[in-house]
Amino acid sequence: MVIVIDPQNSGISGNMVLGALVGLGLNSEGLIEVMEHYASYFGDINVKITDVKKAGISATYVDVDCKDKGAIGYTELIERLDKIKHEEILPDVLKFAKRVFKTIAEAESRVHGTTISKVHFHEVGAADAVADVIGASYGFHKLGFNSKKIYGMPVALGGGRTKSEHGMLSVPTPATLEILKNVPVFGGPVDYELATPTGAALFVNMVDEFCSFYPLLLNRKIGYGAGKHDLEIPNILRIINGDSQVPTDNVSILETNLDNVTGEVIGHTFQKLMEVGARDVTVIPTITKKNRPGHLLRVITKPSNCDKISEAIIRETGTLGVRVLPYVHRNIVLRKIIPVEVDINGIKKKIRIKVGMIGEEVISSKVEYEDAKRLSEETGIPLKDVMMRADEAFKERLE
């Protein structure tokens, strides 16, 4: 299962996350009970969940109406949370919620040039923040999303200015901008604050990987969480619950141009790189600077092996630099090696077949070259005939 949190349309806030989780199947009554139980220790609280339409799109709106008992510091808030008990709030749920609060507090401390212990919750409101964060943490774990791969799309920030405890501030507010460091964001598309500190903190703690486009997935269910205000665009957050039958991994691509290296050196380098852990090596004839013929050496490797492979390239070729394209996301199919028996002049010989699969479906098969070559040399039968017989034997096995 993979989850996609998509705040590209109208940003993200605490109640939008809650609404989307309800839309994905979270029980409304259980959510309200948890939110009101925790937030009541910080203020008067009333939560209502309704179905609404935002610019024609049906969504779930979680209305949190609360009044704080007074400003509270970050340290006191965490201490008070530790003392509150509820059968549905397991240690992992509370740990996640506390991590979200720490994200907010750290951002506020950096913005205001103070320590985290001196941060007080003014802008977000203590009771409101507790209701949103505890509720979202509860729902996130209740639906089992904490054990799934979570992708995050770029965040719409909005624009203009907004009123705050410290006067008028540009959108996004300093705390929100601080929380969303190293996260893909963009301004607009309306003159309004779309991403809030609470929403941003939930987002960065939920997401495993940020991406510009949707990953390959089978869409199973969509939840739409509504924001409070009616805008000229649908004020909604979309969360998608899907399945990915094609696994993914991360690789790094290393490249360098070679224009003064002999063919013997390139051939030796190719073999050496495979020996030290490269997943694949490609040598491409090209024209380099000053119109000289040369080669582009390209290597695919695990990110953790980049330094080792780069050093090998430099030592073997004498190049002065290696380009690194880090963490290239790729989709991969499940690979299996399946042995089959091939009849060679009345004698049965085993040969391996490399198989690519999506789920239980075989989508490709290829005879292992070294096995086919060995049988060809042993029997005197042409290589192409050995490979054809092995391929036929494998197809018969599938029938």
C-alpha cells in the first residue's frame, strides 16, 4: 500500500488532514471522542464533522470550535500530554503527536530567536492544535498509514498577507516557511493563507518522500478534507490510498566524459567497476569539447556506494571529476531466477531463466546467456537454438 498526500490545490491545514482521513474510512465518532478528550485539558472544545461541497467537490469538514484556557508553553504542553490517558492513544500515536509539536516549536524558536523551552502557542492555539495534532496522529495510525510508504506532493502556499499575534505577516508565515524547508512548494494560486503551521508540521512528519509527480500506483480510495473558507478554487486536501504492484528503489547515476583514454583502459575500467559494486555500466561514443571523439561513461549504483564507485572511476581513468545524479527514483519489477529442463539430444540439461513479474503475472523472461553458452559449447548446438529450446521449455512450464 502507498499513500499520496496532495496539497497542490489548496495547501494543507490540521482540519483538512482530519477530513481527508475521515473520507478514507476513519470513524467519525471515535475521532471526535479522542479530539475532545485531549483538547478539553487545554480549553473548551466542540468538534463537528459534516459533509460539505467546496467549489462543487464533495469533501469532509472537521469543525473544531474551541476556546483556550490560556497560553501555554511547549514544555508544559508536552508534560500535560504525558499525563492524559486514553485507551485509543497508544505510545506510538502519542510519540508521533509529540514529534509534530516539536516541529512547530522548533520552527517558532528559530523564527523568534529563542529557545524551544520558551516557545508559547499563540498563533495556532493550544486547544485547537492539540485537537488537530492528536486527532490526525490517531487517525493516521488507526488507518495503518504509519506502516505504509507516504509520498508528498508540492505544497500550495497561497499568497498575500495575514493577521497574526505580531501584526500583519506575509504568506506563508515565517513558522510555516521554516517548517517547509527542503519541501517542494509554490505560491498561490489565491491571495490567501493556504498552508498553516499545524498542517505543515503534520505533512513533514507523515511524508517519507517528496515528489513532483504521482508515483505508479493503483488508486483504491480517495479522501477529500475541506478547509474552513470558501475560495474561488476548491479548498480541499486530497489523500490517495493505493497499491503499488511495482516496487521502487533509489539509485545514483555517475557520469564522466573521457576523451583521452584508450579502449584498453575503458574495457578494464568497465570490468573493475562491476567488481566494486556497480549495478550497471554503459560506455557511449560521443563528441566532446574541441570536437574530439570520446566516450560518456555512465554508471548506475546504490546511493551508499557512490563514493567508492567515484574513486574507482577517477583512479582507473584519470578523469578529474565525476557527475553524480543522486537518488534517482526508479520503478522495478520483481525478479526471479527459475530453472527449467531442456532436452538436448535426448539428454535433459538445466538452464536458468531470468523472469520479471508484476504481482503474480510474468511480464518478461530471458534465458541466462552464460547457461546457454555453456550448453552450446558442451553439445555443439548453435547458441540461438539452445536459447530457443530453453524459451520454449519455460513457456510450456507456464501453461
